[in-house]
Amino acid sequence: NHLGPLTESVSSEIVNSTVFGVPLSHTLRDSWDQPAAVTVFIAAIVLMVVLQFASMRLSFSRNMPDMGDNPMAQSQRSMMYVMPLMFIFSGTFFQMGVVIYTVTASFWALGQSLWTIKVMPTPGSPAYADLLASREAGYQEWAKPYFQNYDRERAALGVAGSDPRVEELNERTLAELRSKAKKQRVASDFPASMTAGEIVTVYRNLATQKWTTLPDEQWMHGLTLAVEKRLAKQEASAQRAELQKQVRDRRTLERESAKASSKNASEASDSASGHGSLSAEEIERRRIERRKARRRGNKR
């Protein structure tokens, strides 16, 4: 006599439950002879239709990019009007319990649409443009004066960017920027390969340039990919330069080796040709003269 926690007494309570005097199991057709019940049904159905139309209208007008005469946009625009009208006719067959459930779901959908439009609008939609302008104004309101003070401190140092004093200024500035930017919902998990000075430059650009996208996690993902691409390009360029240097050094050694070989061959050829032009008597005469010269040198 029970199905799980649903016993016969609980079932009876559910069946006999009422909303403004209308049982949950009744439909509009079951209540034609009760004006009060008809009024409750009509009010609930009208409220359900209005909530659904408002939710769809809000999402379509505020949270969708302008698609012009796109067939999909026209189809969604038609559904915005057709779907609520369908509930006007089908609502007469709904039990009061279903009507209450649909009204509750419509309230939830409307609240969800309002929250989405305010916090997570679709890029390119009017709601996104409003949120972008609001976040940009809120960030630049404090960031512009802050970076003016930073520029004065940086100019007062008057040294190169690699100077320890500049690095200390950038580290201190970055710590303050992270704290302030976090309150503006600006993503701060920059790649570890970026220096403090480079990150400060990114924050500066947000303070001086027109925003085209929200500086959120998706923006940070794009920035990370750009940094990785830049580092890979620099590494590839360094490898090409090293390879070209090795090729140049090898070619220089080859040229020097070729010159040395050519010189030795030339000297050998000259020596061979010199000896070949003397007769045997002349060679022997010169040898005897060299011996006599050595003897005279020894006697002295």
C-alpha cells in the first residue's frame, strides 16, 4: 500500500491539496462551474505566458548579437511569439499542479536570464556592450591616475629597465595592481614567463586603450597563447641564428683549409720544378761549396 515514501495517506494529501481553493488535480474544464477557480486558472495561465514571453524577449533583445535577416534569427523571433500563444490554448488542459510548476519554472527562467545578462552576457550582444563599458569605466577611473603616479616615479629613477631599482618599483606596483584589479574582476593569472614589467605594461594598456573584450579567463587564455607563440618564435629565431653561425664558421674553415692546401701544393710544385732545372754536376758543385763554407766557418 505504498511506493517508497509515497504512502496512501500522503497520496491522498497530494490529491486533495489546493491552490487558492483549486485542487491540484483539477483542470480548467473541471472548474467551469466555479468562477473563483476559473479566475485562479486564468490568472495563473496568463502569468505563465507573460513570464515566458518576457524571458524570451529579454534574452532575444539583450543577450543575442544582431544577426540581421539570418533565418535562424527569424525562426527564434517567431518562436518568441508562438510559444507563449501555444500555452494559452494548451493551458486549459493543464492540471493546476502542472500550471503551478510551469509558473514557478517561468519565474526561475526569468531570474536566470536576468542574472546571465548581468554577469555572463553573450559577446557581441547589447548586454555585453553595456557590461564592457561599465567594467572599462570602473577600471580606468582609478587606473589612469595610478599610472600617472607610476610614470612620475619611473621617470624620477632615470635608469634603464634592467636596473634593480626599476625592478623593485615594478614588483611593488604589480602587487598593488593585482589587489586592485581583482576587485574589478580582471584576470591576473599571467604566464610565469612574463616579467613584472611586462605585466605592468598589460595593466597600463587596459587603463589607456579602448576595451574590445572583457579581461576575463578567456582573454587571459588568448594572452597566454600569444606569449607562448612569441617565445616559440624567439627560440626558433635563436636556433636559426645559431645554425647560420655554425654554417658560416664551417665554410670559413673550409676556405682556410683550401687556401692552405693550395699554398702547400704550389710551394711543392715550385720546389720540384726548381730542382728539376739543375744538372747533376751543378747540384754536386753546390753541395761541395756548402761543405767548404761550413769548414771555413768552423775554423773561425
